[in-house]
Amino acid sequence: MTATADPVRTQRRGVETKRRLVEATKGLLAEFDYQTITLDQISSSVGVAKSSILWHFGSKDALLTEAVFDLFDEIDEKITLEKANLETMRQRIVYLLESVADYFTSNPEAKGIAITLLFNSKAPEEIRLRIRAHWDRHIEQIADFLSSDADPVSRDSAAALMALMHGCYLQWHLQGRKDDLRSRLLDTFEALSPDYRIQ
């Protein structure tokens, strides 16, 4: 083994440890309130010393912030809106609602974390600002995705659709996630928007 291999392996181990810490913290955020998560919990869930957490992140808040931002990036990455082969408004709406439902059915805690942090006055302002920026960006993406040259969709209409998706998610979550979120979204949208019948 060469002397240069040790620093590379050490660096790789450090990157892997950092990644495991972020993933474990995201899991804890799904279970516990932001303020109540402790370094002991994080340390125990990953099997690393608290000093290692502080060495990688500097503070518990820095790790929690990175975990939240990582979650936002993951949501953006998993919910991709591609217009290809979606020629009608109906097709684009169905695709949007199904994509959102599929992601949040597989990751029900993701939206809950963001909503909880948005209304948590003790969460760092940096996180709450990032959530607001995400919200605004998603509204713009929805408006762009649904629009066509012949039928532009306003930012207000996109915001209303986003509010509908959040409302359906909250009802689904509060009722124990027993039914199909995809059907709930499609049925609710159809009931409220008969001009865009999707059945």
C-alpha cells in the first residue's frame, strides 16, 4: 500500500461518514421535532462519536440545516417535469399530480418536514427562507410546465394548484395515509376543475 492511498481512503471514509450523518439526520427529522434532535441521537443512529459530527459540520444546527437542504434537493431531483409527449393541458396536469403523488407516497415524511419547519419559529431563518424560495420556484416550474403557447398558465393558477396538492397531502396524512394519494389528487382536481376533466 502506498503512502498516497491512505489520505485518499481517509477522505473517502470522511465523505461516506458525512453522507451517513445527513441521511440519518433526515430520518430523525421525520420522527422528531427540529429542536428536540440531539447530537446523542445522531451519534447513536450512525455509530460515530459526537466529536466526529462536530468535526464534519461544526455544529448540530449546521448538520440539521444541511440535512434539510439535502431533502429539498432530493425532492427537486425526484419530481422532474418533462413536457415531452404531453401535448394537452389534461396530460400535463395528470402527469404533474401523479408524479407528486408517487414521490410523496414513497416519502411521506418529506413534505411534513418542510411544512413543520416553515411554521417553526425556532428553526433557523436560513431554512425558512430556503423553504419559501423553494415554494416560489416550484410555482414557477408548475406554471411553465402546464403552459403552452396557446394556453398560458398564470403564476396564481399554478399557486392554487400547488395549494390543492398540499391540502390533499395534509388530508391524506391526517387520515392515516390509508387511501391512494394519486386518486385523491386526481379526484379532487376533477371535482374543483370540471373544465379539465381527467377521467
